[in-house]
Amino acid sequence: MTDETPPPETGPPENVPETGRSETGPDIKTSIKAGSTWRRGLFMLLFAVAYGVAELLLFVTAVFQFLCLLVTGKTLDRLRIFGESLGRYFYQIVRYLTFNTEEKPYPFSDWPGAAPGD
């Protein structure tokens, strides 16, 4: 009497068909070859650079606004509104970079305005 167990199956796991695709999406080779993946990566790189430029612009805006406050005792409304819209632009870039939206920020869409009533 021998107590042998049958050899394990050598086929693909249950959730992965033999085509190389899992049930949740395309395989790695398909993703790497897809032009849309590389296009998205290029746009992400460009918007990361745009974010850095916008950071510099935010710094200059804040310093200038502070200097106006020191000299005149009040801030500039137009600069405050621009700062608000710049903050919304940061938000759009972050949403795109983190895959929360497919809508590309400015210059591929309109510049974000300040909230109504601000």
C-alpha cells in the first residue's frame, strides 16, 4: 500500500486564462506596448514640470502680495483672485497625476477661475 498523492496540476491558475490576461485587465506586455500608456506618462512628466513652475509662481505671488501689504496696508484683489485660481490649478494637476481624472489641466482645458463670490 503506497500513499501517493496525485501530482499538482500544471495549468494556469483559476483566475488567469491561458491567454496571459487576468480577469481584471490586460497583461504587462500589452500595457507596455500601448501608446496610450506612454502618452499618459509623457503628459504626467509635463504636468510635474508645470507644477514646479507653478510653485515658483506661487512663491513670487505670495512675496509680492506681502510687500504690497507692507507698503500700502492692503492686498491686491486681482492678485488674491489669481492666487485662488493658481491653487485650483495645483488641485487639477494633482488629480491628473494621481489618476483621479483623465481631464488634462491647463493648457489642455480652461484656466481655473476663482470660486464665485470670492
